[in-house]
Amino acid sequence: MTAPITDTVADAVDSRGGSRGTTFVRFLRRPAGAVTAVVLLLIVLVAVFAPWLSPHDPNAVDLGLTRALPSAEHPLGGDTTGRDVLSRIIWGTQITLWGALVAIVTSLVIGVPSGLAAGYYGGAVDRIGTWISDGLQAIPGMIILLIVAAAFRNDFTVLMITVGVFMAPGYFRLTRSTVMAVRGEAYVDAAKVAGLSDLRIMGRHVIRAVVAPIVIQSALTAGMAMGMQAGLQFLGIGGGTTPGWGAAMNEGFRVMRTDPLLLLWPSLALGITIAALAVMGSTLADVISVKTPTLSRRERKRIARLNAEKTPAGATATTTGSISVAAVDSAVRLENLRVNYETTDGEVEVVHGITLDVSPGEVLGIVGESGSGKSQTVFSMLDLLPKSGYYTADAIWIGGEDVTTLSKRDRAQLLGHEIGYIPQEPMSNLDPSYTIGYQLIEPLRAVHGMSRSEARERALAMLDRVGIVDPARVMKSYPHELSGGMAQRVLIAGAIAGKPSVLVADEPTTALDVTVQAEVLELLRELQQEYDMALVIVTHNFGVVADLCDRVVVMRSGSIVEIDDVGPIFENPQSDYTRELIAASLDGAESRVELDTGLDAHAPAAPAAHATKEQNA
Ligand SMILES: Nc1ncnc2c1ncn2[C@@H]1O[C@H](COP(=O)(O)OP(=O)(O)OP(=O)(O)O)[C@@H](O)[C@H]1O
């Protein structure tokens, strides 16, 4: 038996040095992250080394320097009272960063513990915390700041502490909602059961969930605090003799017409710092939320090779399912297909080595409960897995050719030619900005090399064929003008326009009104027979299976539990799971026969209790 693929991937990941790098490393790998890190580091260095970097005393007045233009000795010139602008900007960096730090620490100290307590305990603690937070937000902060400035003689640090108090509700709400989302997690219960104190659980386990959002929030709050600080200084509050950027902007603003540079320098300093913090916040959010970095093609091949090497000689990989015809005679054949996703918890295998095939002209149903791996199986067939996922397979045969040897590009060429695809959600698969005609004609021209008039003719014919009443009008319509049933017919028309030999339909009726489901299934059956296509239909409805399919694959938790012709599956299911699925699917549903003989011939809901293909033919 082969080693579990996840072990091998873990090995591979470890061999690359930890779980694909820390958040910080991933942040630095992004161009925006690297640039902002460098910019912010420089700003911090300027602030720390201000006494050494500043060429002059920032408060020293030299009347000869009044409004002086930039020169070699004073690279940014002099201000309105004859002080060196560069020195004041450098010292202003220190003041600005200090102010932001004071405000953030104050917000953190107030907002995070109170948010933790409110989210963790809920009830009265939460209510009181929320009232205070709402109350703080309702108070006009500027008036309080003016009072504080007057009471504390414009003390800059006290003012920034006050700014921090007004920013604390942001941290409170963020922490509270994050904690609420995790407080019911099994690991929190487990910690409680283990007898840990609430304080310890919050401090050790729950706080971990809030660290990432708080770091992001802090980057944004720092920018806001700097903006407020500059705003206050601009209004002449909290400035004093402190060489702050806001005070410099105030001065520059007053002489903007005659000495615009005096406004430019502090504005640039503030703008660059706030922009860097904002970009850092959004890049961090990106890095932290998108925790599914993709493995390169080469890496995936290496992992597949490592797995193969781990398989003992003579042993074959565990696989479920079976095949019915020789590979070259099949329309599609999957051999030992595995699908993996990279998640925050590492590599997860969601399809565990399945083998199945479809003959030309055959209808194969893939059934199973939600999450059983049906869609992942067909996405692998189509090579349409999302970036964070990948498959490995001994072979995937399409039209008698093993397509795993093809390049990504050649593989894509099969779509629309060899394989057609009908998705689950018709509306979201049509572009709202283009007419139906454009969306049908474009692929026929681009993929099938038809002229505009040929493509238009084919599109009209296909729309007519799928039962669209006024094709010429629908061609001019936009998706929002169509009903769900019409949209699905349009997509079916698009899928078969290239006359594929295999049509893959992923729950094609799930999103449709129950009254049109049967019509769409009927249409699929007709088209499949008319074009003699193999049809792979994903569903969790055994009624659909009974109605449409020749053979059925029953999937559960990423494996095939049963694969057989429709007759035997219904008459004598081998697995209890299949039996339960049939019972659940058909329980209480009217049969198609009952519906067809009923009053409304067009109202056959979830098709098909005990109907068979023969009965419906
Ligand atoms: N992007 C993803 N990242 C991680 N796991 C995923 C991702 N997409 C799907 N999965 C997992 O793969 C498994 C199979 O999903 P799949 O979509 O194939 O189920 P399904 O049988 O088609 O279900 P449904 O009938 O609900 O569409 C599920 O456990 C799902 O959580």
C-alpha cells in the first residue's frame, strides 16, 4: 500500500524549510510588501537616528534662512521663521511615529482585552462593553480633544492618548467578533474540559485568532492616528515648538502661493508614510487571508514522484472504482485520480484515488452527498481545478489519448472541442456585460475558427435546437433579461455548439426552478442521443440518475463506494450508503410517470422516483 500522499507532501514542505515560510516572509515575497517594508524601515530609521541625521538644530533660527530656497547646506530650504526645513522634517518623523505609537498602544490596551472579554463571556459583559464602545463613538472626539488640549496645556502625548481612547472601539469590535467566531471551537472546549482558567484560555488559545486581524488593523490605525495628529497640529493644537509634520503643513498652507515647497515637503512625508501603512495593511490582509500559496508545477511533479517512490515495489496505489472498456475505446477514463488542496492546515487530499470510465455515447451519473468529491472529479477531467488545488493520476484518457502528458495549453484546447461543460449556476456563468449573441459567437470564432456569419448561423441554430423560442431576439438580449431556465439552455447551446464527444454537466438543474428542471434534463437526454455524446452528469438526486443514466458512480468522502449499471444499483445496491442515498433521494418524491400522467405535463419536479430509462424513453 502506498504511503499517504499527505505525508509525502508534508515531507516536501518540510524540506523546503517550514510551512512555506512565516507570514512575514510571505509578506516580503510580495512586491508591495517588500516595497512598503523598505519604505517603513527607512522611516523608522530616520526617526530613531534623527539626532544624528538632522544636519541642524530644528528650532535654531537664522533670519537669513527665512523662506530660503533649497541649497547645498539646506537641501529643503528654510521655513518662514528661518529654521532648516530638512531638520524639522527629520525630527517630525520621530514625533509623528511616537504619536502614532502612543495612540495605538492606548487603543490596544483598552480595545483588545475588553473585546476578548466581551466575545468570550458574552451576556452582560458583552452588552456593557458594546454600550461603552458605542458611547465612545457617539462622543464628538474633536471637542474632547480641544478640552484635553486646554486642560493639559497642549501636551502632545496626552493628546495622542486621547486619540487612542477614541480609536479603541475599532479594536474592541474586531476582537469581539473574532473571538465570538472561535469561542465555540472544539479546541476551546477541550481547553475548558482540561481545566484551564478562562484567563489562560483567552491568553493562550483565543488570542491567537485575533493576532492577525489586529496586526492588520494596527497598520491602518497608525495611518489614521498620523492623519489625526497632523490634523490637530494643522489646527495649532498639540504642536508647540515640536517640529511636527502637521504644524509644518499649517505653516506651508499659509504661504502656499508664494512658497509652495514649504507645504510640499511635510505633505510628501505624511502622504508617503500613510500610503505605505495602508498598502502594508492591505498586503498583510491578503497574505494572511489567502493562506493557500500554490505549489509550482515542478513542485507538484516532485511530490507525485516522491509518492510513487514511496510505493513499495509490486504494490499498486489504493484506488476505488472500476473500468468497463479498454482505455483507447473510452470517451473518458480516470485512473487513480487524486485531488489535493493546499490549506492553512497543510495539504488535504479530497479525492482519494478513484478509477472510472465512460464509453462513447454512454451516460454516466456521479452521485454522492455534498462534499463527496463529485465536482472535484469533473474539474480534474476538465483541468479546471482552482489554483490552490491540483490532481495526480496514473492516467486521464480523453478520446483515447492520455491527456496527462499534454501541456496545459494543449489540454485547454480540448475544452469546447472534445469536452463540453455545463455548469451548476447558469446566471453566474454568463457575463452580464455582453449580449448572449456575443457570448455564443465569440468562442465559435476564436476556438473553432468560424467566420462571423457562420458563427452567428451556428449560434442561432443551437439556440433554436435547445428550445429557445425567438433565437434572434435572445441573441440581442443580456443575461439579466433571461430566466434561469433560458440561461441554462443558452449554456447548453454553447457547450454543444462545438460538437464535443463528451459533455460534462455539474448539477445542471440545481439552480433552476423545479418546473424547468425536467425540461432541461429532457433536453440533455435528447441532445446526448442526437449527438451520440458521452454524458457525465453530476447530481445528488437519484431521480435524475434513474431518468437519465446508463451507469452510476456513487461517491462518498472522496472515494467510490459503488459503480454499476442503473438497474442493479436500484434493484440491489451493494453498499448501505447507496441504499441510504436512494432512500433519501426518492423518499416522498413523485415518480416521473406519476407526474407525466398528471394534470400538468410540464410540472415534473425532482424527476423520477422509480422511473427507469426505458419507461421514459
Ligand atoms: N478550494 C478548496 N480548498 C479546500 N478544499 C476544497 C476546496 N474545494 C473543495 N474542497 C473540498 O473538497 C471536497 C469535495 O468537494 P466537491 O466540491 O467535489 O464536493 P461535491 O461532492 O461536488 O459537493 P456538492 O454536491 O456540494 O457540490 C469537500 O470536502 C470540499 O470541502
